[in-house]
Amino acid sequence: MSTPLEVGMTHELVLKSQPQHSARHFSPNLPDVFATPFLGGLMEQVSAELIDRHLDPGQQSVGISMNLKHLAATPLGMEVRVKTEVSAVEGKKLTFRLEAYDAVEKIGEAVHERFIINADKFNQRVAEKARKVPV
């Protein structure tokens, strides 16, 4: 890694929730509020962005787990702020603690793990797997 990742490093993202972030995109019978899958995606994005600044050329990161609690609904149009913090570094495996807030309250929390990979080797394995699919 170009510069080492350390416990305590943080990064934040803010997103103004829009109609395309509605839970109704997953099922028409869901509430028209900021959807849990988008919250999880934002948590993955903020953690990946933190890692990206520390990678060597040819490295990427992949998510390997997320334990997410969506604690409160957020009306569409309201901003969502997500903060990630490195809580553990075990070689190429990184663990993050995340919290998410809207303008009123805490709306989510998660523990997320990511692994640093060699992009060429990873893409080669994915291509090999794709060739195994019967046509």
C-alpha cells in the first residue's frame, strides 16, 4: 500500500436522497422513503473511498461482509450523512464501523469488512468463472 491504513482513520459522504433512492424501486408495496439497499451502498462507497486513497496501482478493494441496522426512515429529499471509521486492520482485511444520520436523527449503523485485492488476478478469476457457464 502506498500509505498504510490505520485504526481511527475516517471519511464521510453526504447524499441528498432523491426519488430514485426510494424503497419502492424494490417493491411497489414498500414505503416511499430512503431504501435500506441504498443506505448499504452508501456505506460501502464511503468505506471504499477511504481505502482507495491508500492503494498501490493495480489494487482494489471488495466488500466481504456487512452487518447493517436501518434504525429510522428518512423522507426523500432529505440529506443522508454517512461516516466510516477504520476499526481493525488485519493484513489486507479491513473492518469499518459506520453511522448514518439524516437531518433529524441517527438512521443507521453497520460493521463492514473489505479486503484489498490485486485487480488483475481478481479479474482473471472472474473471467475464468464466466467461461464455465454453459451457453
